[in-house]
Amino acid sequence: MNVGLEEDDAELYDRVQEQNLLRQYDLMTNCIEIGLKQGPTAIDKYMLWSLNAVAVANISAFGGRFREEPIYVGDHHPPHFREVRDWMDRFISTIHENWYIWTPTELAAYGLWRLNWIHPFIEGNGRTARATCYYLLCVRNGSLLPGRKILPERIRENRDGYEKALKAADDAWEAGDLDFSEMEDYLAGLVSAQLDDEGLPYQGQ
């Protein structure tokens, strides 16, 4: 496993990352197709493990499993690793319980924020959260959304709004509120741009 690849060969590391991302998008599309057939219960920890494992193949030795060590992300301190499994159970349960209550954008916004907040993996949390976000949006909407540049790519290219929305939801949670409305507004704009992008199918990067 090429765990030190980033330091040894940055160009190769970037290429591996990009190829992993393409493979993750293919897997995500398969997951969406399954979810459209099976409904809300199709999302579970096994699907999330698979999306993460593909995203960090040949980069991290611990892809596809929940972290068992501390991790820090800027000013955000994710839950202790002993609490990760419980938080992930709560995360999936919340999605199932609110599947027909929240709108597609609300579900996607919750998924994107909450996975980043929990940070359940050693590596590839953002990539897994963005793929999960798009999965929730499409499956809850009832179709694989058209557009040449899909939502996860648009989020990568619009990081300022992304990070601002994450912080707003974090601050609300710290204050005792569940409020990811800023993330929902942010995603709604990106989804609208995707659908306006000539309505053509996703063509890869």
C-alpha cells in the first residue's frame, strides 16, 4: 500500500486521486441505481465503506473502515473515535426517519454536513461526503440528475461557500440547534447550475 505516495511523488499521487475519484463516481452511480429500486434503506454503512475505500485506494491503508484514532480538521474537533460507530448509526437512522419528511436538497445538505462533522474515516471524508450528498439528492428526487458537471465536482470548485455552510451548521449544532439551511441554500444553487448546464449527461472529468 502506497501510504507515503504524496511525499514521494506528488504528480503520481494527484493522478491516483483523480482516477480514484472517477472510479468512485462510477460506484456512486451504481449505488444510485440500486437506491432508486430499493428506497431509503439502501443507504447503510456498507455502502459508505465502499465509497470511501474506492476514494482512497492506494493512498490510505485504512480505507473503507471507520477510524479508530483521533483526527483534527482545522478548528473542528470531530467526535472521539470511540463514538464514531454510534454517531454513524444515528446518522443513517436520521436519514431513514426523515426520508419522506425532508426535501431532496435538505437530505443532501444534512448528509454533506453531518458526514463532515463526524469525519468517520482516516482519509477521504470530504470525497465520501460529497458522493453521499449526491446519492441522497438523486435517490430522494427519484432520478439520476442530468448535467455535464455533477454536484460533487461543483462543490470541489466552490469551496468558499462549502466551508462557510459547514461552519454555519457546526455553529448551530454547538448552540444546540439542528440547522443546515445555509448548506441547503448553497446546494440548491449548485444543483440549479447543473440542471441548466445544457441538460446533458455526465461525461466525466
